[in-house]
Amino acid sequence: MRILITDLNIKLDGHKFGYVSNLLKYVEALSTDNEYFIMTNHSKEFKLASLKSNIKILTTTEEQQAVILLQKHYFQKSAEEWKIINNECLKNQINHLVLMELDPYQIEIGKKKTAFSIAGIWFRPYARMKKEGPGLRNQIVFWRTILQKKLTIKWALLNNNLKKVFILNDEAMPNWLDSQRFFYLPDPYFEYKTIEDFNLRERYNIPKDNLILLQFGNMDERKNNENIIAALNNLEEVKAEKISIIIIGKFKAGYLEKIRNLVPENSKYQTIIKDEFVSNEEMESTFMQSDVILRMNINFFGSSGIVGQAANHNKPCIVSNNGVMAEQVEKYKLGKIIDPCDINAIKETIIYYLQNPDSRKIDGNYYRKTHDLQAFGSTLLRI
């Protein structure tokens, strides 16, 4: 069996490289006669390599990448990428294609039956979406989006060789959809080395007894920093003085200034902002030494690797009360679930963790056992 695993849109701004690089580790540890081809976009930011004889690393060429980047529209870009993927499959006599992100290629997949079977991760399913805001206009936009997403995946499924559509961490959704080709895929946590002698409190001058709240990832309005800061602003001074919030991640243009302006000059709580992507080692070290992990996203209903990262270090999460994350946190007892727009609820939950130090450690063992690299890799690559 010859298997091609691909992601042509990797940037070092989230989970994408982690999925591919860790899947490579998983494949390298297998005892199998299968041949694996792993193809990524051409980039100077990252590099994959393997010494195993049954694994070949492929990338788009500079010329191919230039053509892709010239495309002005999403579907044109996807069509160019699919042309490259399809050609590599034919050239290397691939039996099975694994798309680490299925979403861009649904239209292309549905156009013509392929010579190889396909599995892919569907990141933006429609079934959990909810209307964003009141009013007729939002209602129309909502139903239009639902219809577009539903018709697009149905079109992709016209290709009978699309065998498996995986949905991250959503155990319920495959049963909601009218096809036997939807499957649950555990969203894995990944383990990285830590930085030797790393001390989070010393690095950021955090007082010894302060509660450390960590907000981590790509920063934009969906991360809900506005309501989190509003909740901190409403704390009594004596409590605020015992709180430190660390916000780490690349900020959307203009968003950093907006967040800084929300923090009063005389605020009693400590605010630490790092507007950059940090290394995996620094991420691991930071999670290990934080107290509570924040993931109260607005209008976000999917999975988040942050929950798994927190569980790996037995740190509680505060998450939004809808979607996959809420169900996972409830099932595995990983923290607190609240309305992300309820400023008082955010405030009271922070106070709870401040006043109850024993609550700052959860048991992530059950989650780790069911969401490790083995669970992810064996499910995704099972043909």
C-alpha cells in the first residue's frame, strides 16, 4: 500500500505543522510494508526529514508555490493545489490519499472519481454552527452559510472514493449527518521537550503567590480577550493583585493596540502580552507552569488542541459553554464551562480558582489515554 499524507497550507501559527510532524513520528515507529509519502508546501520556516526507507518527504517546488500564491480566489488556489496533489498521486502510484485539511478540496474531489481512495479531516462542519448576533441579516447569512457548507460536502461525497471524512473530537456529529462516511477522530495532544531551567515566574516577574491565567494561540476577536479583561477589571483590588494573565500569540493587525487600551493604567492585576509565535519548547514550559488555561472563544464550536495541551499537564481549562470543547471538558472533567459573554461568570470562575488552590489541578489521565498520538494516527491512517 502506497499512502500520501499532505497539507499544502502549513504555517507556524497553530496546529498544522504539529499534526504533520507528529504524524511523521508515528509512521516512523510503525512496523509495516506500507510506503508513505508526506507532502507539504514549500517553505523556509520548517523542514521535514526521515531516514526510514519506506518514507519519502515531498514539497511543492518554488515555481508551484509561486503559482499557488498568485491565485486571487480561494477556489482557484484550491484547484491549483489539487492539481499538484492529484499529479503526485498518479506519479507515485498512490493507493490512498490522506488530506490533513479536507475543506479546500471538496469541490475538486466531487468533480471526478479518483484513481485512489481518500480520507480527510473536515475542520469546519456546519452542524454545530449558530447564528452570530440578532436580526434578519444575521439569520440570512447563517442559513446561507449552512446551505453552502452542506451542499459542498454533499458534492465531495459524489466521489465514492472519498471513503472517510474525519471530524476532530466530535463524538456526536458523525451520527447527525446523513452518510456512513463521517467518523470521529480524537484531537491529539503532542508532547515536546521543555526548556531547561525555565522559570515562568522569574521570566515575567510574576509574584510567587499569584494565580497565572494563560491565553495562548492566534489572537483575534474570537479569543474573547475583551470580556476576559472586562472581568478582570471588575475584580476587587485585593483579588486583582493576586492575578497575572499571560497572553501569548501573534495578534491580528490592530488587535494588540485594542487589547492594550482595555487594560487600565492603574490596573491591579498583572498583564503580560507576547505578540509572537513561540517555540514548541517554550509553549510546553509555559503550559506546565501556568495555573489555569483560558479558551472561552466566541462563535467557535469545534475542537481546540489547547484543551489537550492543558490536560497533558493536568491544568484546568475555562471554556465556552457550547460546541465540542464544552462536551469534552464536561466528559473528561477538565475544568469549567461558562457563557463566554457573561463577564460576571468569567469573574466568578477566576475567583473560584484563585480562592481554591486545590482546584487548579485536574486529572487529565483518561483524556491523555484516549487522545494521544497513537489514537490519532491509528484512526486517521486506518484504511
